[in-house]
Amino acid sequence: MDVALPIGKTSHDFFRRARARLTLNVPAALDDHAAPATRGDLDLDPSLWERAGVKATRPAAVLIPVVDRSEPTVLLTLRTELPSHPGQIAFPGGKIDPHDRTPADAALREAGEEIGLAPALIEPIGYLDLYLTFSGYRILPTVARVRPDYQLVLCEAEVADAFEVPLAFLMDAQNHALHSRDWKGIERKYYAMPFGERYIWGVTAGILRNLYERIYQG
């Protein structure tokens, strides 16, 4: 069953639901490639992954920073023109380093390095499903409550901009457009959530769709 995001009560409702439905238990599939995973660029269809000739083997973590305003927002970044996902809209995050105690710690560390988001303002709530990408990463998204009094310092080498999008917009299934494109002879489906001049798509939109399903479906 789908549940509409109640305007005017979004903050209380979202964080209540997130705390009830998510945990910080790390899924075995983050490191165990034989363990089942549920999300990915090809919806984890084994035949498509084999035809694409790619494997996702590198553990990574991203932060989904939900800003605790009267009407919550999600803090996103616009990447610089780097070889890896140039100019795309993304969550703060990156690979999990050996010294990171948990994937959530890695996500917070990356958020600090990329946009200067202070850890003291971040409350990790729980993980979404593991998301496997064509670029070889096994991404574990960390949903977190962020205090609205933050100040950012962008790493100009990696991040061109940071901005907020209303959570109510992102959690409205009518804004989740499903597209497809050919990739080396394979039909690849992906979500897109255009917001004004911002085009949110691919992995970022796929993870936001997973957030919607975990919090507002079932």
C-alpha cells in the first residue's frame, strides 16, 4: 500500500517511519558477493549483468541527508566535471576506507570532506538496500537527520554546488519517471526526477526510489 506524504506533518511522519523501518545493521552483501542483494542499475537481473560484462565489487557508502525543516528537504550535490559521473547530481559519499568503523562513518566522513557538513549535525537513522552500479560499486545508503543550521564548505575539486530539494516532491511517486536507454545492446531502465533546472536520475534517483519504497510502501 502506498502512503501519501502528509503536507504540514512531513518532518514528524518521515522520521518516525524511518526509525521504525530502518536499522543500522550492515547487510552481509556489502562484502559477501554471494549474499543476496536487492537493488542495482539493472535491478539485479543476473542475465543482464552477465551480458553487460560488469561486476560490482567495491564497497561504498553515501549519505542521504534529510534536513529537519518544518517541511523536510534532501541535501544533494552537483559534481564537478570529473571523469567519474561528471556534472551529475549525487549524494555525498564514496568508497569505504579500511579505517572507517562502519559504512555510516564512511558516509559522514565523505560528507565532511566533500561539502563540509559537520558530523555533530548529523544523526544516522538506518541503511537502505544495497545498490550495485555499472561503475563497479556496492553502495550502502545511510539515511540521516540533519539539523537545518548547517554551513557548508564545498570541496571545489569534487563538488560544483549543493542544494536542497523538498522531500515531499521526491517522495511523490508521480514524480518518478521510468525511462530506458540502450547500453552496449542492453536495455537499461532508470528513474528520473526532474526538479526545475535540476535533472536527478540514474543511481541517485534509483536510491531515492528505494527510500520511497522502504518508507512509504508496504
